[in-house]
Amino acid sequence: MQIDTVSLSHTTTGTARSLTVYRFGDTNKRPQLYVQSSLHADEVPGMLVAVHLCNRLEALERDGKVRGHVVVVPCANPIGLSQSIQGAAFGRFALADGTNFNRHFADLTQGAAARVLGRLTKDAEQNIALVREALGQELMATRSTTELASLKRALLELSFDSDYVLDLHCDGESVSHVYTATSLAAQCKPLAALLGAEALLTAEVSGDNPFDEAISRPWAELARMFPDHPIPQASFSATIELRGETDVSDALAARDARAIIDFAVLNGVIDGAPPEIPEAKCAATPLAGVLPIVTPRAGVVVFAKTPGDRVNVGDEVARIVDPLTRESISLKSDIAGVMYARLRLRYVTAGQRIAKIAGANAVRSGKLLSP
Ligand SMILES: [Zn+2]
């Protein structure tokens, strides 16, 4: 086991932040698995999963079972972790510029395309090496003057050439669910089943380049841009939503860490008997099929549905109660599906998304992720 420190550039004088990086197995070996947690800083369940994961990996390494290389970043966002405002955590958006920490990662596709133009061969393995080199050079060429930009670049530098990349998040109150690229859905199904995920949401482009898409999408796009040359999808990535913000326990973390280890065994990163894949709790459905329930009024939200509940068209999801008039309105679902996540707070403002339902058919377009 090796523990590295990656320093971020500082925006203001007299401050210094860094990432702590755990490494298991030989750095030059493949397959390489990269796991990071809490890019939205106050999404804590993944931090405990990372602790359990590192403990397991340390033992596996001692037993000579780490065949490839595993990288774990337990706290991927030290900037967001420091953004506590009078006791209230504020880890989703950067106070410096208001942007979501998991958006606007560098899109390396066009630059990498220019670098591989005329150099691709008919050999898929050679092309993988060439594209990885081009992506790395393109990443090195990106500028990062602010601490926030240096954080995003550092996370990509640690992960862009990995075979498997897992980004651990959580929702407000939620059951486990997973986001991945549509083209990676089949590869993601065993992972979703191992995690007990109740929604597997897929999109080719979900909007504003979140971390997982920054890793996997260049491969899909380069393959489309150069159809005469074989370019396999050499980086798999997925965003794992580990239930709700307060679903933090050793039992849950141990279970999720085991699922990630099983995924690593399944893909040859770790030696071991092939894990038994449980029956999937859900099919892959389009992210465009997710219907956010939006309240038109402010008030107290009284939920009628619990995360994981199946919902039919016309079912009441929640009531919004106006405490001044004592009147309430009923918010119903326009689609059938699973209500996989809901807000953690119980006072809502007009226009707020209070719950999300995953349906089988696309009902939205444009930017598909929550703000
Ligand atoms: Zn998140």
C-alpha cells in the first residue's frame, strides 16, 4: 500500500489543500480500478465505504491478490469540505463561482482527436495506447489557474487512464442507484446488481460534462470519429449513488465495499473466485426517463411515497401543506416507475424538485442531471 499526497494550487495566500491517494498493487499493472468518494463534499457515505475498501484492499494486497492496480481517493473534494457555513455543510456547489463540483470537467475529445489524427492503426491495443497518450497530453495542456480547476484536473490526472472508474456519491434520501453511459449499460449491470441498485440510469450525454462522462465519453466519441480504426471503450465509468445522506453505517459501508471488491474480481483487477451476481433489482432505463416532481408552491412537504416505492400514473407522491392557510396540494406522478430519491428537508420553496421517479421511457431532453 502506498499513500500519496497531491497538492492543489492555492487561490488565496496562506492556504494549502491536498488530496490523499491510496494505491494498491503495482502502479504499472492493469487492469486499473479508480474509486473516488464525495466529489460533492458533504455526501459522506462513500467516505466510510472508502475506509472499508482500503482495509480490504490492504489485506488482499498482503495476500498477493491484487493483480492489477487500485487507486482510492476517499475525499475527492477538500475545497467543498471546508465550505461549512455556520454549521451547515455546503458541498455541492463551489462558493467561489457557484458551479456544481461535478460539472464542467475538461472534455479532452477534440484535442485528443487532433493528436491521434493520421496515427491510428488497425490494431485495437495500439490504438488504446495511442489514445491514452493523447488524452494525457491533452490533459497536461489544460490550464488550471484556480484551486477549483486544479482539483478537477488532479482528479482527471489520477483517473483518466484507468480501465474502471467509480465515482461515489449519495442523494438526499434514496435507495442505491447508478448512472452510466448508455453504451456501458450492459457492462454496468453486474455492478448495479452487486450494489443492490434499484435504478440504473443511462445517458450518452447528460449535460455539462460530469466527472464520469469526462472519463468514458472521449472513447465513444473517438470511435465514432474514426470508424475505420478500431478504438475499444477502454475506460468504463459509473457514478454510484450510495442511498441517502444519513445512510452511514459500518454494515452498509462493508456491504458496498464488498460489492466494489466483487466488481474488481469480476474484471480481473483482483484475483479470486468469480463472485455470485445477485438478481438485478432493476433494468437499465434512460436518464431522460427520470421525472422530477416539482412543487409549484412553498410549504411543508409530507411524502406519501418512500424511496424504492413503485409509482403508477396518478399516484400521489407528496402533499405540500401551506402552514398559513392550512390548505394543501397533492403532487402526483405523470409516469409509472420507481421513486428512487427524495429531498431530505421538509420545507420546500416553489419550483423545487422534491422527488425523482425513474420511468422506462424518455420524457425529457437537454440537460438531464439535477442542478
Ligand atoms: Zn453527488
